[in-house]
Amino acid sequence: MKLRLWLMFQPRLVTQPVVYELGKKFEVITNIRQASVNEEIGLVSIELEGPRPELDRAIAWLEEIGVKVEPVEINTIEG
């Protein structure tokens, strides 16, 4: 299963390797589709692929550490 999500990072998380940790902690494939990051906020459009239970665990972990997770409504970059 594939999900496209917007991840919004608080300032304290901007310099942390969250996407790397996501791929290590969970059996998901990460594909960054778009990103805008500065010292105040990080906004990342990401595609996650894996079994649904593992995707659910990964999303719960992101929210637990303080990342806001929203579904992508429109495919901003297709290809």
C-alpha cells in the first residue's frame, strides 16, 4: 500500500533525521516528493509504501514525536 502525506515539523525537529529514522524503525519505503525546510518549520510531502499495519505504526510514531501528519489531497508532483 502507498500513502502520500504532508509532514509538518516543529523547529526542534527540523535538524533531526526523522525520515531516516522512519525508514530504519519501520518496514516502510520512504520517497520524499517535495520539501521546504528552514530553521522555523519543515514541510515535507512524502510517499510511504508498506503493509497497512506498518504504515499505521509509522504514522503513530511520527505524531508521537511531534510531527503533524496530513494526507496529500492533490498530487502536486506526479511522475
